[in-house]
Amino acid sequence: MPDSRRPVPTTEVPAWDFEADVVIAGYGIAGVCAAIEAARAGADVLVLDRTGGWGGAAALSGGWIYLGGGTPLQRALGFEDSAENMETFMTAALGPGVDAAKIHAYAHGSLEHFHWLTDCGVVFKEQFWGEPGWEVPHDEGLGYSGGENAAPFKDIASPAPRGHVPQMTDKRTGVRGAGYMLMKPLVATAEALGVRAEYDIRAQALVTGPDGRVEGVVARRFGKDVLVRARRGVVLATGSFAYNTEMIETYAPRLIGRPAAAIEEHDGAGILMAQAAGAALAHMDATEVAFFGDPQMLARGILVNGRGQRFIAEDTYGGRIGQAVLIQQDNAAFLIMDMDSHEEALATETSTPYFRQPPTWAAETVAELEADMGLPAGALTGTVDTYNRHAADGTDPLLHKKTQWVRPLTGPVAAWDMRGFTAGFTLGGLRTDVDSRVLHVDGAPIPGLYAAGRCTSGVCAGGYASGTSLGDGSFFGRRAGVSAATGELLDLQ
Amino acid sequence: MPDSRRPVPTTEVPAWDFEADVVIAGYGIAGVCAAIEAARAGADVLVLDRTGGWGGAAALSGGWIYLGGGTPLQRALGFEDSAENMETFMTAALGPGVDAAKIHAYAHGSLEHFHWLTDCGVVFKEQFWGEPGWEVPHDEGLGYSGGENAAPFKDIASPAPRGHVPQMTDKRTGVRGAGYMLMKPLVATAEALGVRAEYDIRAQALVTGPDGRVEGVVARRFGKDVLVRARRGVVLATGSFAYNTEMIETYAPRLIGRPAAAIEEHDGAGILMAQAAGAALAHMDATEVAFFGDPQMLARGILVNGRGQRFIAEDTYGGRIGQAVLIQQDNAAFLIMDMDSHEEALATETSTPYFRQPPTWAAETVAELEADMGLPAGALTGTVDTYNRHAADGTDPLLHKKTQWVRPLTGPVAAWDMRGFTAGFTLGGLRTDVDSRVLHVDGAPIPGLYAAGRCTSGVCAGGYASGTSLGDGSFFGRRAGVSAATGELLDLQ
């Protein structure tokens, strides 16, 4: 068969190499959750992964999973939340253009999803981490992960931390990352349910019956075609297209040269094979964008663009800063700090050495710094004057950074050239409904085809919060498993 | 047959209602140019249009067509240009992520394309219009239409006007718009070549043979299916998806509620029917964005965002301002002018009454204006201080507005609230090669299927210049016609 994405007719299949009720392509977070639910629904499940083992990007990730609505962990640590409050935040922060039905289902199903995860053996330690940062420094179980407590969202929804982090210490094997500690119990759960796995096998194209129903996949293993029959359904859980250069150029060109997905297997394969069967896409330009600056420094300084202007509350979620820098500020950002604040930031326990850089310029006055940076006279001094004027009162009426981080810049100052300090992964993909059925461009589901995780467009249409990828991958992965196994649809909306 | 976009197998076609060598869906700019070239290549050509006549969005448009590389009109009016210079500008202004092969073919084929258009009877009057504005005020034939002579592009490529405007006076019928005056001679050319047209007939889905080759279209006419056979090829020229609410929500949500394509038939139909056959897409988020401000006023004022900061050279192309406002400034913009400059702008011949609005706020000083606008103290005054400081020397080192428009703001000032003054149409669509063959997601052309115009992703990946839609629609429409008629490929790169 050709090295193509085009669906292969079942009539051209001479014999099946593997058979199962539900065949899942990809053994990351969406794949394992689909496998568990499909198996529990009575299906014989086979998971294919192109690498030598389970895990996907999830096992290598920071492990944040976005949960709320008043989880036991939130409540134990003194935070109030509700499904409605969570839905309000997600709608505001993850758009424009969010899939309202998905957000609604996700927010209202989050509490049940928390219990499902812990029932599978995922452990969240009852400890909150409230400092600025990308990752929790130890094994804390809860933190802000999307700017919920920063402007403008703190005034849109009641702030609640929803970044749940699996506890990182595995007593038997030593310290492991939170992503691994999320995946490990889930895979153990799947295995206990009899889920089978085949590795080093790469799904390549769908096999379709005469009525267009998906009946299996063509895969490649060690250079040979392998034909896998799916009696009930195929679940695509193959990850993003962050490492497909051509797709990045055609859909998300701002990410050219700056991918940051966890694994290079994220080449869009699942998206392409479904597209070849007429699947619709959504939000292909949407991207998570990391900003490689130390949050402890950012919160204490002011961040300016290439014109010396502030543009975002510096104490917000780093991913939000990254998106603003890359999309709205032409990938140009400069951090301005006075020496006192810089020393204070470095003295904190969680200033991240990885993110530390020496300043690019240092000067006795802002006017000198402005000249050293090559900015027009008045561009930066005007910005600092206005910032200082209000900071003297502990306020930031321009961007509403929280009072605790607002202090006039005084004395010697320094600037960090952070142009191009961004990288990211893609959030766009297959258009699916709330039951994880892949939708054809004419709006109807493609029979026998389901998908979840970053090969789909999930809860994030534009914005991002850490934990939403593992979050919607697991949540809608489960639904993909149920739908594929039973053909029945959940109605949890 | 169902009301679906899914390809219909030829084996299910009981009888053909119409037959032709080349069938073209859509009689706008791409359709007519495809028709002419297909007919000249010896094909029997049938054009289908869902409305009651030819014209499409093109006939209702401002008629700008982007041509350069040293056209006779450019040279007669004293402007130097080259294909390389044009390619440099287009690459810089229409990205990020431009299709380099398309830009190269377009820039190097532009001179020949000019002659082709004039040979078809399109008339460009030898008169240049150099004032700020969206459209030429009379029947001038040439103007800047993409910010070529404004920062930053004036320093990237040698400025040359490339907006060619068909002369608007039709001596027999009175004054007609330039878009009509572009379409009319082209349709006459097609008709003289024997091109047939059927109106009130809406292409709905493709008809495909057993090998996947496109062999016709299913269309709807007065509620009934009509089957149209294409012996050699089908050309999709059905326009953008600006009026497809679901596609806007899923691909370009910033345009929700603000479409500005010329005609509501731009519902993405051609994109969807090709997608259903496995066609790839590109740049679905890209959008042209108009900004409804008077360019004569904008050039003389300063434009600030919701934080009171300048962000773009105010004398550049309005579409560039529109994109910056919508995408980078959260759709917030305020025009600040002093009274002298305002009066001067209104006194110009081409200040556009349509764009005039009374000021939202007026005050004796910038500080008062700032307070009236609800901006933090220092936000706007700092901006104006820095602007005035350099304007006194006739410079704008922050954004490089041209010296002729730079003057300190003095005396009473006013502000216009221009939040939401944007609308636009979509630039993304089917992925085609330089021969206008529609590409399958696996990279190979779909046999028998061609496309051009705004149902494809053309020369604009992100940025825009007025005239590039009629430009690439006509240029790659011609190639679609040749390719469909002959199966031979141009190699003009």
C-alpha cells in the first residue's frame, strides 16, 4: 500500500494482523483514559504506540491537570470553587471562540473526573503552592496555573487554583516527574482491565467500509504494513502537530522554529488520517506559548515591548505572557528591574535558575538605560514615570498587577533582552463533539471514528491554562473510550 | 441525494444534466479568468453561479488589483519596480508563513498578467493617486494599497505603488465601480470564447470516480439536484467563508460578528466540498481587516490603544492598521488629534465623509482628555509628550510615521473612540500548488480538482494588501483554467 493518508477500503484488506473491539492510536493521556473506559464498558481494547512504550508527551510533562468545581483537594486547602465559576473562567480565558458545549461539559464533569483519577490511583498531595512559577518546586498538589488570581480574570471569576499536580515521589522507584506519576497508575489500571498494547507500531491511515464507517487502521511496523481491525471503533490519540514543519508553516506560522511539545512524535499524523476521511478541523492557529522568564523576577519588574511600553500584568500566568509576547508584541519583550527587586527575586526559594540570565544592559538611571537599549528618548522613561507615579500608592491602574508586586523602580536599573524567549505547541486539531466523535465537514460524526487529546481542538480555542491539555485529553479521552465501546453517547451536559 | 458535502461516486449518477470539459463553480474573478484560459486551451467550458448572474464579490469590490514588477502603468507614472522588489515586499508584508513558491510565481508573472488583463479589455487610466485613503476618489489608475511607502516596509523594499484600479467610467452606461469595470471585459472575453454559464445553480458536492478523480459536481437548482459532468476538471472559485458562522467560530473567531466580504454567498461551500474529498487547508485564521477611520485624519493624528499607547505608524495602509487593532490591540483604538490638524484633514479633497465621526471627547489639555477617557494619569500624557518631543524635530523615532504627517499636538485636543471599528473577510482556504491543483492532505494533487480565489489560501498568509485578492484570484484562476483544460502544468517559476 502507498505511503499515504488516504483511507484504505476494507475490501482491499487481505487479512488482519490484529483485531480488537476498540483500537486506540497513541498511549498518552487521551489513549490511556480511552482504554480504561472502553475496557470497563466491556470492549476488548488494543492500544498502538509508535514508540517503544506507553507515556506519550504526558509522561514527560509537568503533570498539571486542570480540575475544579470544588474538588476535595481544593476544599481541603481552603479554596471555594463551583462548576459555574470554573466555566466562567474557562470561557473568558481560553477564547476567543471556545466550544461552549465542551467547556460546559468539562467544568460540570470536573469533580467526577477528579474522583475517577484518584480512584485509578492518582495521588494529589494536600499542599498548596502560591508563588509565581511554571512548576511546583516540590511535590505540592495544587497551584494557580492559568492566571486565575491575576488581572483581568480575578475580576471576572472568583479566583480558585485548579492546577492539580500528581505527587511526584514514587516510593518504590524514587522521585519521578508529575506527568509520569499521572500516567503510571492509569496505565496500571488499564493493564489490570486487560487492555493490550503493541509498541513500535505507527498508525498511518484509516480503513473504511463501503458506507464510510471506520473499521480499522493501516499501521507501519519495522517498515512493513500492519492491518488492525477495530470491530467497534478507532480512537485517535496521537498528539499535536507541533513537530510537523509543513503543518506549522501552513496553520501556525508564528511557531516556525520554536516547537516545545514534549515529544517529536507530535507530527499531526492522526489529524491528517482523519482529514483524509473528510474530518473537520478547528482553531488550527491556536498555540500554547511558554515564555522563558523567571516568574519571580517578572512579577517584581515591568515587562515592556519593543517600543518600551507595558502590555500585560507581569504577575499573571506565564503562558498568557508568552501568547501576548509572540502574537501581540511581535515576539519582543524586555524585563526592566531595579537592583533591589532583582536581588529579592533571586533570594526567593523558587526563583528558577534555569530561567536566570544576566542582564543585557545595566545603568544608573532609566534615561541611560533607555538610551543603551536604543529606544527613543522618552519611550521607556515615560513608561517608568507613569508606573512609578501609581506604584507610590501601591496601585497599577494601567494593567492591575497585584499590589504585593507593585513598587516604584528606584536607583540603578537593568534590562533583560527577552526577544524570542518563546516556544510552544499547537492546540488546534480535529473537530469533535462532546462525546469525542470526530465530525465530518458536513457536521455529522464519521461512524466508528473518535478522538481526544491534542490531535483534537479541545477546551482551548485561543488562550491556554496549564493543565488543560492533560485535562481535556483525559476527560474527553474517557468519553472517546465509552463512545467507541458502546456506540452510546454520554449526556452529561 | 443527501444535503451533504460528501463526494458522490460516479457510479451513483443516473444521468448528467449538463456536461462540459471544464466545469467552474463561481463566476467571480477567479472563475472568469479560469474560464478564459480553459477556453483558450481548447476546452468546452461551463461556469455555474449560485446567483442570478456573473460578478461575484469582485464586481462589487473596489477593484484594486495588485500588479507590479514594472508594469507599463507604473513606468508611465514614474515608478520603478522589479519582480524581485515586489517579491521582497510581498514576502515581508503578507506573512508570516507565506507560500514562497506562490509569491515568487506571482511577482515574476505580474508583468505578463498586466498585459493579459489589458488585452482582455481592462483599462487602467494613467493617473496616480498618492493621498491617504481606502479607494481612489475618481478614476485614477494607480495608488499605494499595502503600506509600501510607510514604515516598516519603505525600508525593506523600494516603495512602489502596485494597486491598479480599472477605470471607472463606462461611457455607454455611466459611472460604474472599478470592480465591475474589471469583471465586465473579462466576462465579455469569456463569452466571446464560447464559455457557457448557468445561473441560480449552487455547487454542493463533488462527484468522484473509483480512483478518486473528480469527475463532476452535484449542484442544487430550485430545490432539485443537478448533476454536472466535468470531462477534464472542476475548478472551485466559490469565494471565502466570511459568512459561514460555524467556520468563523472554529477558524477565525476574532471575526465573529464582523464579516465584510462583499457578498453573503461567501459561505465556504467550495472549501467544504473539497475537504470532504481529503483536501488540505492553509492559514484558516488569516483575515483581511478593514478599519473604519478616515485615513486623512489618521495620518494627521496619533492612534493609541486601550492603554493610551501608540502602536503603528498612522500613515500606513488601513488594512494593516485594522489587523493591528483587531489582533494585537484587542479591538481597541482611539484617535487623538488637535483641532488644527482635524480641520486640515476635513479640508482635504479626499477626507471620506463616510468615515467621519464627531469626536467622543474634547478637552483643553491632554491631561483633561486623558481623565475624560478614563485612562490612568500619565498614560496618554506620557505618550503625547514623547510624540511631541520628537515631532518638534519632524521625526517619529518610535514608529517612523513619515515627516510630512508629523507635527506636535498643540492646543485643544479631541479623541475618537474607535473600539470595534473593524470588519473583515477571510484569507484562508484550500491548499493549492502554483498550478492551482488542490492538494490532498497527503501532499499529492487531487486528480481533476483545481481551485483559485478566496476559497484557497493564496499569496496572503497573515498580512494583506488591497488588490491581492483580485490579484491572486485572477492570476491563479488563469492557472486553474489551463491546468484543468490541459492537464499540463505551467512552469513559470
